[in-house]
Amino acid sequence: MDSVNVLVAHFPPDERVFLFLQGPHGSFFPRLGRALQSHGHRVFRINFNGGDRATWGGQIDYVGRESHWPQYVARFLRDRQVTDLVLYGDCRPKHALAIRAAKAIGVRVHVFEEGYIRPDWVTLEREGVNGNSTLSRDPQWYVERARSLPPVPSFPPIESFQTARGWGAFFYYAEFVLQYWRFPFHHSHRPSDPVAEGVEWLRRFRRRKEEYARTEAALNNLTTADYVVFPLQLDSDYQIRMHSDFGGMRPAIIKVLASFASHAPASMRLAVKEHPLDAGLHDWRKITMEEAHRFGVADRVDFIEHGDLLQLVRRARGMVTVNSTAGTLALIEGKPVAVMGNAVYDIAGITHQSGLDQFWRDAQAPDPAIFNAFYRVLIDCCLLHGAFLSDEGIDMMIDAAVARLITDHEPLEVSLESANMV
């Protein structure tokens, strides 16, 4: 590996060679790869498991040991003269190692992720996303950069496919299990067993009527209430595991409930919203209500398993989040947002900056001008309008994604004083 660090890739002037690693569930990455090929570029894809192989067959299967991956990918990048590495999420162990190898020899890195702005946007950023993003945390930087940018465009909403997304994940992990014999050394980046997760999805499907009835009762409690919404994130999310101090959702729940019990007005309620893609490996409703009882606020906490988060946000006083991009749903609605982790939108003038304990009684609302500037800059540099699990949403993104990938933009350069400050 040491010899790789001193090599620098020399790219033919007109040819780009793209290496794809894991993408979002569904057809987006295969379609994007074919689109790049139609523009005259070479495209490779390395599959790590049966789910990858079922999504994009006819590509290269990595069947080696985990410990051999760094040498393998470094050699692959060099031997195939790869110019661009494309992947979804930058914290998966194999992805992180591939990014390190790519940067060592000057290969461009393009990272897709769920949109920084919700809904109907997808993130595509050079070098890294979320806590690894190069985006500034200086509000004035956005204001200055946005002066020459057009207004935020208005689009009709893209139809939600949350059910399809759940089933897409289920079938992906079914192929993961069925084709395990092809990839005997592969370990999922997810901390949970895919088989156990699939079983829990089936159990949740069977008890959906009970969950919907509980959701309706909880929403009835909020009809005329003064409440703050707390959307849970997936316990396996790298936003929680690597870009926060919590390591999991339970410590975050405890912190929020402790602060709510000590500092929120007695008339205020807390609406805890379960993530729509949570398989149910943890009984978050039970955990939340047990902790709420311990802090003496169970009569003011409502756990919501289903439903439209946007509608919940519109009636709320504000939002508390670790670092979910759901925070931008609230910001677009002009609601105050308290962030407890590392989020690209946690910027003075946009989010509450005075701590969680003060938030309940004296929340700082977003400055519309600063948030609007932030929104426009993101659209200009790292957002694509569309959705990963919608044919309509993918159609919207393909041409724009190709244009972004083949335009040789360098990552945003920001001052050391303003970059990645929390």
C-alpha cells in the first residue's frame, strides 16, 4: 500500500473511467452507469454481495477477504486507470478504504446520499458528505455566494414510495442471504443481521393495523397541542454512529427526554416519530415510553409509528434532531430546529444555537434570508432534484447527475476557520 500513495493517475484527456461501488437500493446506479457509457465513458462496478449482484449483474464480484480489500481496490484503481469513484455513503468500511486509496492517487470521488434538503432532493458531493462534507459553516459565506444564484425553483412533489423502499430493502437482503455462498467473506456494513432484520419487517407487516391504531390515537393527542417533534433516525445510520456523540438512538432519546422533563413548559408535549424504514429490531416505542416514565413525563410524550412527518412538522412549535436531514423539513416551514450532532445545516442564523435546555422555552427561529441563501447554494453545488426509488424521480436525476459527474468541478474550497465547525 505504501507504494500506491506515491502514484498519481494520469488520465487520457477525453476519456473518463468510472468505478461504482454500492449504491442506493433500486435501479438508479445501473441506469446512471449506462447513461455514462452512452456518453462514451468506461464504467466498472464492483459487487460485494448477492444484493449488489442482483441489482447490477454482469459486473465484477469481489469475493476476497475483508483484509485484502485495501490492496485490491488500490490495484484496481491503478490498473484500470480509474478517473472517478462513485458510491453511496462515504462511511461504509469498504467505501472509506476505497476513498482513501482514490485520494492517494488523485482519483475524483463522488458521493451520493439522501438529500440535504427534504423532500425530493438527492445529494451528490465531491470528496464527502454529512460530517465529511467540505461545505462551510459560515452563514456569510452562503449569503455572498448566493448573490448571483437564481431563486429556489418550484417543483410539483414527487410521489412518495416509502413502501416500495421497504420492500426494495427486503428483497436486496434476501438476495444477500441467498447468494451468500458467492461472497463467503463479506460482512455487511450494517450492525444488524440481515436475516433478523427481514424477519422483523415481516412481523411489522403483520402488526401494522395495531400500529396504525396507536398512531391515530397519538395524533389525536396533538390536534390542538403545543408540541415539539423529535424524529428518530436509524440506529445503524452512520450519521448517528460516526457524526454524533451518541453511538445509537437510545442515548439520544434519553438526553432529549431528560432535557424535556427539566426545562420544557408543563403544557408542552413531545412527539417522537419513528423512522419509516426502521425494521423493528429495537422496540423504540417501548424504550421511549419506559424512559418517559422514568423522567415523569409519560403523560406528555406521544410515540408515532406512522404518518406524514411533514404534516406533523407543520403543526409543531419546532424540531429536535440528532442530525437528520428531516431538520430541513422544519427549516423550510420556518420552524426552529435544535441539532445535537454534526449536520451541514447546523449554522448560526439557521438553527438554534443556545443549547437544548433553552430550546424548549426560547427557541431561535431560522433567519429566512440566510436559510434561503443556504438552500440556493446547495442546489447550485450538490443537490439534484429527484428520488432514488421512483421511476419519475430517477428520470429527473439521470441527465443532471451525468452532467455533474463529467464536469470537472473541484470540491468547494472554504477557509479553515469556517469549514466543518460545529
